[in-house]
Amino acid sequence: MSNVKTEIAELVAKKVKITDAQALQAVEVVLNYVEKKLPPHIGSKLDAILAGNIDLSDGVGLDDAAGLLGGLLSGDKK
């Protein structure tokens, strides 16, 4: 499992007050769903980010990524 998934799961666990194991399971379900809904060329980028193959230290943090994913999941077209 990647460090990014673990970090997201830790944020989820703290935010909604569930166990780390429950949060990790929820994150995996959501990420699998999102990956299936994305066009293949974007889904592969998500895989690369989650695998730690893309450096997020350029100012794109987990909060930004979470906001982007939230927009994708909600159907927000902004």
C-alpha cells in the first residue's frame, strides 16, 4: 500500500472518528470507484500519485487532492 493512501486514511480516521482500518477500507473503496470512473489516461495518473511516483511537494497537497476528488465525486463542473 502506498504512503498516500495511508495518509488519506489517517486524515479520514481523524475527521470522522473511525478506526484506521475502517478508514483505510473506505479510502480504498472510494479510490477504486474513482479510478473506474476516470478516463484511462487520468486514472493512470491517479495510480502514479498513489504509488508515490509523482512528487506532490510542488504545492499540490492532500487537501488540494481531496478537494479535487470531492468535486469529481459530487459532479461539480466548476
